[in-house]
Amino acid sequence: MKPRIAVIGSTLEGVACAHSILDQKPEYQISLITEDAEVGFPEEGESPGLVEFKEWGGIPEDWYGNLGSQQPNGESSAVRRSWLLKSLMTCFGKRGGTILLRGCSVSGGASSGSVSFQGGGEVGSGSIHFEQVVDCLGAKEEGAIWNGGVCDTIVLGGDCLSGIRADGTVEVWWCESEPRDVQWIQRMSWTGDDPTSSLIDDIRTGVEKATIACERKRPG
């Protein structure tokens, strides 16, 4: 039987972790467990998607599919984060990963543990043993409160941080003074230290957790 690893949470960190384990241990059975029926449609609005095109080298192409109008190019410095997350999740399934739509609780340590889950369908509840369980639910963000918006014009000045998406829209974040005379297509809010590094930091954290899991000796 293939060794089994569970990744808890369909956050960007969690999906990156699951993909990275597949890269490092293709012989493992990887299950990503989430309560979110619609990954990529955040209830609290978009989180930061600012990312320089050169940083895309850290995201393997087989992790995500065609993002359509959001497909990064040499001119883009932002991506619609929810679209990227949904694409990462879809490609994880295509690569052979298993997605379990369940609420869950974990007993045991990080080296091994049983995941008790609750959910709909024919199997409403149950328990699965995994050699390893990786928690990627993500701690509640701490730091400054940022407001954000998407518009179709370049926004300059003040404390604004912005990036241009491949579709020509502009993603803007600010801490204090909202830019004036801007027609917003979408409004957002986020708590954290730096929206310019949020996306790449979450992916790197997921990869780091995957590496730790893959290097850990199997129990028994």
C-alpha cells in the first residue's frame, strides 16, 4: 500500500504543499482535506496577488493550468489570486492527488495520525489513518490592516502598492489614505505585513512544509 500523507487546508499554502509533496514523493498517496466546497471563491474577498513576473519561476508550470485572461506575461506584476488558487487545486486532482471535502479533526502527532472527518455523501463520517498529517490551515493573519481595490487605471502616490494583471486591470493596496478619484471595480481588505510578498511567501511556506514532511522518516 502506498504511504499516505494528508494535507489539511485548501489555502494557497496547503495546495502548494500538496503539489510539492507530489513532486518529491510521486509514489505517495496525497490527500488534501478541505471544508471549502468552492475553492477559489473567497467569502472575505481577494487576498493579495501582487507578484513580479520573475517570481513565477518558483511556481512549476504543471502546478497550474491556463489562467485565461490572468495568465502572467512579461508585463504583469499581479494575478487574480483566487483564479490561481482554483487552478492549482484543479491541477492537483489531475496530477493524481485526492481531494476530500470534509470537516475534520486530527488525533496523533505530525509524524502520523488519524483524521476523523465529517461530511455529506454516502460516507457521512469516518476515520482514515495517515503516515503524516500536515496542517496548512494557516494561522490568523496578524499585522497591519490593508484596504485594496481593483481598477482599470494606474494609481500613483501615497502609500499605495500596486500591480498590473495580465488582463490590464490594476490591483491596489493601501494602509491609510485611499487613492482619490478612482472608480473601483472591486474592493478588498487584508491583514498582514506586506501585500507585495504575501502570495509568494504562502507558496514558499507550503513548499517548506512539504520538504519537512518528505524528509521525515516513516513510523514503524
